[in-house]
Amino acid sequence: MYELVTIDTLIEAKWIIPVEPAQIVLDHHAIAIHHGLIKDILPTAEARQRYIPQQTIVLSEHVLIPGLVNLHTHAAMTLMRGLADDLPLMDWLNQHIWPAETRHVNAQYVYDGTLLACAEMISGGITCFNDMYFFPEAAAKAANDTKMRSSIGLVIIDFPTPYASDADDYLAKGLNLRDRYQQHALLNFCLAPHAPYTVGDDTFNRILTYAEQLNLTIHTHLHETTTEIRMSEEIYRVRPIERMQRLGILGPDLIAVHMVHLTEHEIDLMQQYNCQIAHCPSSNLKLASGFAPVPSLLRRNINVGLGTDGAASNNRLDMFEEMRLAALLAKATSEQADVLPAHQALRMATLNGARALGLEKKIGSLTIGKAADITAIDFSDINLVPCYDPISHLVYTATRDQVSHVWVNGKILLQDGKLVVLDPQDLRYRAIYWQERIAASRSSQ
């Protein structure tokens, strides 16, 4: 006989995929949640005998996985979804995105856009996102208001924008924000220099000093396009990764985003310095940036997580799509069908992302003692039967449309496919307001 224990929530499911250990599928198990943490994972029959939950949620046709971790996005750019499609990166940035940002981006824009992004991400099973954008205090407020977990990038660029006048101003505003919110349970921060082509050596040196002193991750775009590499060779006489090595930026606290164009030597450097990589397959494809050498990275045991990039260059914040694309592209580029199997793609979307953010002891797997950041997927959909392997189904068959429930820190944010905290109609009004403003300014040019 067990001594009955009172808990907050018991979730009973057909399957639980904890991610760690790899390839494990638990049949007819339950997760006991108390004070926002996973207290136990055990067979459902045993859980009913051991615990007295304040609420029990029975998901008899569902699979539970760790909440998905979006390792790279520009959340507020959801308001620019579809603004300028089918263009190369530099034309897209210089001719469309940066001019629109100059005219329209302010704190309210970032707050509204981040709210809209959070709604999309929660609905798609994402519980944590790593952001990079202007007015990070507005993004932090939006993430806080939606009860999502986030890593807010303290963006730094060497040229003025409506947010800041110069590198010192970016750093001062960002670090002040971090100081005010560093004890917040769901907010984390990283330094976010935009890219080597927008940040000079002196600024990178200051960023590195602050990162080391404050134990902050550095989150930056790197080796996304051949144009970026050519610019670096013309200005600095070296490729960007070699420049980052000389500056001391390479290391375990670097999240290098995209990493499409790499030599074998550069891959060796990533391994040598234990860098983290955010792979964004949809964005790389849409902007014609190329194919990241993910199989080579994985062979060297380099930690690779998945990101959506912003909705302006994707155009979806959909981690199910990123998992599937990552797995399929790795097979195609390597010409090996067994490269990047489904369980590894799921790990990239969960535990690998958490590890890159330094949060692997808190999130990324369904493990006793970790935060109850959980996503439920409904496998009763006719498009998901029959099911021989739930892990395979998650990566190759399921879509975000089958996500039914989402919890962050034990708090439910999506219930039966409906947002709990956010009001979709309010978000629609906000989005249309900005759409009309942006469209009007473009038509008047």
C-alpha cells in the first residue's frame, strides 16, 4: 500500500515520450505535477493509487512530450509575415525589412507582434523561445503576459535604429532590462549581436566582456549566406568564423544561428570550442541560403537545436515542420536514409535547444524534478492512424494542428486546442492595425 500524496495535477496519457533516455516510449503512463515541477512519471494504474490530484486530465489517445524549444526567432516580425517574399536575404533586408522597421517598429509594435507570435507558438506546442529583436523589454513583457518561457536577446547592432543610437546604447538598455528581470522564473537573457556584418570588432570585444562577467550566452547569426562570407573576406580578410575565433567569441556559450556554409576546418572549430548551433531549415530554404551540413555536425557530436527564424522569412513558427524538414534534408544531403532519425529530430527540438540555452537541467525532457513544460498531441486524428511508432509519427506525420494541450511550469496555456491566457480576437485586431499601417506606408512610397 502507498501513502496517498496530494498533488496539483495528474495527466494520464496513452503514451509519454520523455526524450531522455532516447527512444523510450512509455505506454499508459501518467505525469504527476506539483508546484510547477514534474513530481513523478509512472504507470497510470499505479498513479491512481499513489496520488490525490486537485485535477486529473485524461488524454486517452494522446502522446505527451517535452514542450518544444524554438532556439531562434524574431517573434515581433510575425507582423511582417508575407511582407516581402521570394527574395534573397540581402535584398529582403535592405530593400524591404529594414526600411519597414525604421518606419514602424516601436515598443508597442514589438509587444503586439510578440503576443501574436506567442499565440502561434503555444498553439503549436512550443513552450520556450529564444528571441532576437529590438525593444526587448516589450518582448519580455509579452512573454511574461502569456506565461511562456523565453530567452530574450539583448540585441546589439553598430548602427542606429528607433530603439537605440549606437552599440553603447543597445548594451546599456539591454543590460538594464536584464538587471530588472533576472530573477523572473520564466525569463532568461542572452546577448544578441545581430551578425558579424552588422557588428564591429570593438563591439564584439565589449559583448564578450559582459558575457563572461555576467555568464550570458551570445546569440548571433553566423555563416548564413555566401554574401556574408564574401563581405567578411573583403573587410576583415578572413571568413566570419575565423574572425569570431580571433575575437574569442567561439565557445560553449555561443549559439551560432544558421551555419549553412562551412568548411571541414570550420566544423572542426565548432567541435573544438563546443559551440551550440541553431538550425533553421525552413528559413534557409525560403531565402535560398543553402543546406546546412547537419549530418557532419552531428557526426562530431556538436549540439544542434532547431529554430523557426522569424515569420517574415519562414513564414510559420512551426516546430513540427522544422523537425520534419531537418530530418528529410539531412537524409537527402547525405544520401543516407538512416541519418537524423526521428528520435534525434525530436531531441533537437527539445533537449538540444534547452542545452544550448543552458536550461537543460530545467526543461527539454520529461524528467522528475524538471519544470512541467509539457505538450500533448492528439493521435485520434484519422490522419494519424494506424500508429506503429509514436516517435516516428511525431516527426513525419503529425502537424501542429494536432497539438491539444500545453503546460508551462505546470500552468495550462492551451486546453483542447484553445488558448487559455490569450484572446484570439484581441490579437486579430492588433495584427490588422499594424497590417493597415505598414501597407499604407508601402503604397505611398
